[in-house]
Amino acid sequence: MGQEHSYQEAFDTTALQPPLETTPRVPHNITKSRINNFMASGGQFHTMGIHQGLWELRHSGEPHVSLHFYSVPKLGRITFKDAMMQPFVHFQNDQRKFGPSWSTHWFLVSISIPDAFIGREVIFQWDMECEGMVWSEEGIPLQGLTGGSDQSRHDYILTKKASHGQTFKFYIEAACNGMFGVGNNDAMVPDPNRYFQIKKADLVSPSHHIQDLFHDLSIIRGIAYDTEEGSVRSRSALWTLNEIINNFLINDSSDFLYCKRLAKDFLSHKNGQGQHKVTALGNCHIDTAWLWPYNETKRKVARSWSSQLNLMDRYPDYIFTASQAQQYDWLKDLYPETFMQIKEKEKEGKWEIIGGSWVEHDTNMPSGESLCRQMLLGQRFFEKHFGKRTKIFWLPDSFGYSAQLPQVLCQSGCDYFFTQKLSWNNINTFPLTTFWWTGIDNSSVLAHLTPAETYNASVTPSELHKCAKNNHDIETVNHSLLVYGHGDGGGGPTPEMLERLKRVEDVNGLPTCRPGTALGFFKSLETESKRIQSYKGELYLEFHRGTYTTQALVKKGNRKGEVLLRDLEIISVIALTTKPMESNLYTFKYPVDSIDRLWKLLCINQFHDCLPGSAIGLAFKDVHKYHRDIMSQSLLLRHKAQDYIISNTCEPRNNTEKQTDDKNGILIFNTLPWTRSEVISMNQANKMDASLLYDHGQTYALVEDITGLGVTGYVDNSTIAGDSICKDPVRAYVHEDNTFVLENVYLKAVFNQDGQLIELIDKRVSRGSLVPKRAKGNVLVLYEDVPTYWDAWDVEIYHLQKYKQIEGSKNLEIISAGPYKAELKLRQEISKKSYISQIISLTCIGERIEFSNTVEWYESHQFLKVEFPWDLVSDYATYDIQYGVIRRPTHYNSTQDSARFEVCGHKFADLSESNYGVALINNCKYGYATQGNVQRLSLLRSPKGPDENADMGQHTFKYAIYPHDKNFCGSNVVREALEFNVPLSIRQSNGFEIKNETVSASIFEINPSERVILDTIKLAEDDQGKGETIILRLYEAYGGKTATTLKSCLSIEKIQISNILEDDGETITANDSSEFPILMNPFQILTLKVTLKKDL
């Protein structure tokens, strides 16, 4: 056997059993080098290896391959139908390049089968080094193509058996971007002028028997290289590979059969009982936007998923899954034939619907209601189009997981959770693989973190070995999930992966590996596992901590969008339930479709590379556009709803009467569920008392007892116009030592000339200054911010070691001295390119000091924070998260503690002793840290990739300090933070009589309301604008069981306990006072379905 064996034949070894090896033993490292050369796809020894024989025939060029093209102008993306209306020009594939980046080029490919290919399988190979889609002449997407050598997909099968004179005609839509965009360096910043050339447009015929052997060898080599070094199987695999090389001759059938027999014999050795089990599931992680914009993702989805449909026809056992309802929705609208094919494959059990959410979103920064809407939108889409909800929450690539997520999942029909991202921790290894993940309310979901540590596996022996080796719970859970397929940029599994999967079902030296569904995998965990561990609280990712701050405008757009959509829904429900006056000629129409559209826009922008700020600049153009759309349309629709309320609750003014000043007033809409009193800014200086007009053009007025979830009227000539004297005015003044003071009945704050807080006295308690001696608050600190690699994503632990304080302006001044609002103003240079302008304010009734900031920011790899030290001692700080709070340590006792040097919080972070504390509140920031007694709020970063202009420009934002009696659980922090984020909405009284009274009563009331927050009021999804069923969402905010009651001014037929998906549940019975008693568990999210009585 083999090519040359003369040395063996010089000795008579036939009488020896076992046979004598007459050549020297080859060291393992040299054998591996030989194997690598033999299996290499390129290099100087390529012609001596197995790759030379993978293809038997190859042909390119005319007359058998003819190409015509049309280039879409202005970086347009057009439909197949539009492309067919354009002129296609003939060309030779070596004549030109195609570009620039993001452009689209359509190719007409005409094939005439050469005689040499008759009777053979014929494949068309296309490599333009970019992405593409094969289309039929009828306009049906057939398969995606990926150029280049990384994650390549070049082959399109024309026929299994070619016939004489056979011809083919099809189209290729080429997108001038690679699988990972058009980045030109490790910062992943796009190159706008990339051009691509057709490297291959060939007809080939495969050598199936050699390709079959190649796939065998890939498994045997993996066992030799990537399993237990020195084990019997790994050394046997090495010997087998070497022996196959010794006997491999492409044109010698007997030698080839011997090689195949060696491989088959090795792979036929089965496992014994008790071997680790792996379920393999194909998937295709497609970032909804990342190194490409949304519009390119739409095409990535079609390219990737059509390729998987193609593979399902070729591999009967293949099972694939895909999440993200938004991507299915795009496919449904843009590629309806492909969507219908997926529905058929789902019915056959080959395509698994998974995920539940609208997109694979970030879970750190979206609000509680946003988490609910992600699931509501996603599950309703799947239920509508596939007739089922998914039970598995699928989020493999997000940057940490909120401690409130288990409860949201449990109330959204998801019993299971899959991820792998915690394997990216760069300080501590996450200790569990399969476990009960328990949230802050004690809800639990069964979680699995694949020990293969990737969602882009390739079905290699290395990955299977890791499934067993890295499984932290293998003694009780002897089962892992392997999620394979090219991802991030899409693509999905390839034929090579499926060939390997066929060969690793049961091979000695590897875990058993069989295709299966994710649901089947989790069901087997339930029935086969022994006792498993529980993990309580957030799944904090010790990586990508900079994403809490990067792209500040995106964070602001998200927070403002959430607030405005909440306002819009509440005021629209109030309008819909307002009885029209007889004189009113129209009825209010609840904007069902508009609200649905706006929520979808907000949810797509919460994708885990959009809201965290880790995409390219082109992607953020879309994100900003969507946020502007959300804000402008929400304001417009809210205005219309307010118009309707005003016109049906206020008497029209007689137009013949002289409009005197005492008839002018305003209407104030309060969408928080409690009565508020605030000092408001009025942009109508010509109508206001001159004493209230300050040099920066603002007027202020005190409005009191504004009805919660209702509308209150105020008239100019009373409270607003200043006729009534401010009982307890606030003052701003300069002390004799040139310090500046803001003082009201509650607080006295002293600032130096740099605007730094040097003393804070709470007059209600006897504590002295809250600022420690020789310390300063409101200190701006600039940190050098150079991570190890992931620029937009990461801030590293060492950044805390290199910083400078920003101070020295000495230009603090008084711009408002009182009586309703006192203000100080500061302008401080950050560098020669950047500065911050700050207004520090306190109102006459204010219990918090506010800091309004405008920053011109043009830095590079710098991180701006503000710091406040307090005379407080606590081992932990309390942070606002979705519908609850979480405690985190303020020390670095362990590596787990120090890994949390930067954490995510929403509206506040609170540092409290047993009887006193201070909350640091913000209106659009998410990055916090508390070290000892120092609170830090992260303000701005300046990474240079993948968006080279990230955060450059002007920013406006606010933060506040709120000192309070008692600890956090006994405080009013939650209310203060909500009031800071949800401003009152003020409307002029034009044409209507206004009085100092409640115009529209509270639509719902919670009593007591200190601990239970009524956050959401909306129409039920199935109500469709009729106004018969209202959804309320409440939560317990502090972490204690609380009894409360709900009452309403509406006529209620019944109230049912529901869930996030708005299913019917248990009915709550009203008490004798027509109030509905509610008992809330700690951090419980409670959804109520309110059915109104129909008008007779």
C-alpha cells in the first residue's frame, strides 16, 4: 500500500506478529506539522495535500459562464423587481472592481454546461470577497453567499447530475460589505471606499469520496489535537492520520479505499455509558445593527436564512433556530416567499422559534416597561404568525443580565434562559453552567450557559471537548447545548459543519453529540438532572462596562423616549375615557397603530449594540432618526390627546368678552400617580410678573397640589403671577469668604468658586455637614480611558489609577436669587477643546439640589465623571434597576467586588446608613460607581472605534443630589427620581375658562402609594382602541410586602390579575368602598386587566 515502501520491503517482516516497524518513531510535534501541511488549504505544500483533490473539474469564463451587471446608484438598495427593470451590461470578470463600500451591484449569471461536466454534480463558485444573494429568475431568494476566506460560503449547487446542453440563468445581488462590514483596522472603523473584485465565478464538480475523507480527517485531527493530550484516543488519532498520509494517493483507488477504511475504523469506536451528552443546534446570530446599518441587516437575514432552508433540503436531520421577532417581521414584509418557507419548516420541526423578545436587546439599560414590551411585542408576533409562544429566552451576546429579568421572563411565558456571554468575564470565572437563575423577587428560570463558550461554534472536537471540560455542573447535569453556525454578521451553519455533525454522533474520545431543539434540551435537563444550584441576582458581565456610558445621545434618546411613550399612553387613556361635551363634534381615537409603531422603534434601538453604543456611526444615524421620530410623534399625539381633554373638560370662553389677564391660565398634566407640587419654568415672559424674569430668560412659578394621573388648572393672577407671596423663599447669595450659598427651608449648600460643593446642611436633622472635612463634592474628574482592545465597549479597572480633577475656572456667579428658584452658573474648561457649562439650582420647596449641564466635548480616550463624597458609612449602595433596586458593595474585599468597579443604574444610586442617606439622581445616565463613601456618576466617554466620532459634540444632561432622613427603604428616593425624570406637561388655556381646581380627576389611585408605583396605563393589546379594557402595571419599589388598594373614577366591571402577555387571570373583588385590595410581594411586577362597564 502507498507510494513508496522500499525500506519496509528490504526486510522480511511477514513472520512477525505484531508487525515490525522498521522506520524511526516520529516525534508528535513533527507528525502534527506533517498533518497540518497535508490538510492545509494553501501554502507551499498545498499541491501535495488533500485539498488538491477536493474538486475534480473546474471551468471559468466564456462561453460557459457569462456575466452582466447593473450598479445601483447612490448606495441604494433596490428590490428584485426594480433591478429587473434596469439595463445589465456584459463584462469580463477581470475587467473591473465594484464599490464603494455599502453599494449594491446586481449580476446576471448565464451558465451553459460544458461537455466535461455531463453526468456530474455541478456547483457554481462565486467569490467577490463580499456578501451576496442568489435569486431565481422568478425573484425567489435561493441562498446567501459570503466571499473571502473567513466564514466563506462560495458554493451554489446548480444540478446533481448535469445533462448535455443544459443551461441555467440566475441573479446575484452583491452587497459591497464583508460579513463584518468594511472595517479597515482593529478599531473596526468603516472604510467608506472599499472596492471588491470577483475572484471566482467558476463551474466546479466535487470529488465526493475525497471530500468525504477530508471531513473524516477533520474529526480525527480534532481528537488528536484538542482532546486530552496523551490519552489513548488522541495518540491513536495521531497515528491514524499519519498512516492515512502514508497511503494517500488521489488516483489510486485501492490506496484511497485503505485510507477510508482506516478513518472509518477509527470513527466507528463508540462511547461507553455515562459519556457526556451534547445537543447540537444550528443558529445564526445576526446583530440587528453593529458594523452595518439596519437596512443591511434586512438583507443579511434573507441571505442567512435562505441558506439554512437550502441546507434543510440537503440534510434531513438538520435543526435550526433563530430569534428576534423584528428580523422575522422584516423578512415577512420584504421576502414573503422565504418567510412562508420558514413557516413550513417550523411546522415540520426543523426550524425552532426562539427568543420571545422583539430583538436581542440589552437588559441593563431599558426600563422595566421596555423589558415588558420587548416580550409582549415578540411573543405576540410569534403567536400570530406561528401559532405559538416560545418558552426559551435566547440572549447569547448581551452585556450582562438584569436581576429583574427572571420575573419578566416568568410573566412572559419563558421558563428557560440561554446565554454564553459570561464566559467573557475578564476577572472571575462564572461558577455555574446549568442553574436556577433567581431574580430579586424570587422568580426563577432554568438557565444554561453553554460550556463551549460560544454561540458561533463549528462542530469541532475542540468545542465538544470543552462542553465536558468546562461544564461546572457535570456531576449533576451531564448534558450541554452546542450552538453552532457562523454569527454576529449572520451566515449560519455550513455544509462542512453538518458533515462533521454526522461524524461525531457517538465517537470514542468525544461526548455524544446529536442534533436537537433547544426546547428538547431544556426538557431533558428537567427530567435527567440531579439537584442543581441557584444563583440569585444580576448576572453581571465583568467586561464591556463602558457601554453604560458610550454614545450618550443614544442613552438620552432611550430615556426620553420611554418617558414620552408612557406619557402618551396615559394621557391617551384619560382622553379616551373622558366623556365628551354635547357641543363636541368628534370623539377621541386612541392611536393604537402609532403607539405600536413607536414602541417597536424604541425596542429595536435597544438592541445590544445600539443602546450600549458599540455600533458604527452609520448605524447610529438610524438610531438617532428613530429616537427623533419617537419623540416628535409622541409629543404630537400627546398634544392631540390633551386638546381633546381640554375641549371636553373646560368651558369655552365667550369670544365676545374682553380677554383680561385674570382669565388667562394654564392646565397642568401630571402622569405620576400622586399629587405633586413644583416650581415650573414658563416661557411666556411677556405675560408674567417682571419680578419673576431673570437675566437668562426664564420665568418661574410655584404650582401646588397637582392631581396625580389627572389634570389641574391654575390661573395667572393667583399663584403663578406672583400676587401671592412666596411663604418660604429660596435664596442665592455670596458669603463674605467668597463662597456661594443656595439656601431654602430644608437645605443649605455652600460652593466654592469652581462650583464644587464644600458644605451641605440638612436643616431637618442634626448631622452637621454631609460633605466630610477637607472634601469636595460636584468634582469633575477626567480619567484616561484606554482599554485593552474593545474601545467603545470597555473601560478597564486600571483607569481609576490615572486621572485629573477639572477645576480652576473661579467664575461661579448668581443668575437667579429667588424667591422661587435660586441658581448659580459656572463655565469650566475641560481641555483646550472641551468645556462644561453648569447651572446649579435649588427651589423654594426643593429637597434636592439640581445640576443642569451643557458640555462641548471633543476628547480622545478620556472619561468624564462627577464625584460626591459623603459623611456616611455603608458597606453597600442601592441602585435603581427595572421595577426595583439592587444592592452592590462599596468595597473591594474580593475579586468579585472589585470587578464591579463600574456598574449600571437607572435613575438613582443611593448611599445610606441606618438612619440617613443621599441619593445621586440623573435624567439620562446609566454608569455609576460607589467606592467607600464616594459616589460617582459617569458622564461622557470618547472612544474612537467602531464609531470614530462617538460622543463628539454638544451634550445636555442633568443630575441631582437628594439628602434624606432614614435609610433608603424608609425614604422617598423613588418618588424624587421619578419626578426628576417625568416633568409636568403644561398647556396654555387658549379659548377656555380656567380655574384653580382639578379639571380631570385621577383616573386611578393607589393608596398608600409610597411603596407601590403605578407605572403603566395603556389599552389592552386586544382592545384595539375600543376603550373597554385597560392594562395597569404596578410594582413594589423597595423590597417589602405591601398592602394597598386601587380605586378609580371609571366605572369598572371587573379587574383580573394578568401578566405581561395580558392573559386573563384571577379576578380581584372590590371591598365595600368600591376599592380593590392588592397585596404586593417584594419587588413584584403586577399587571392588572381592567374591564370597564359598557355604556347603556
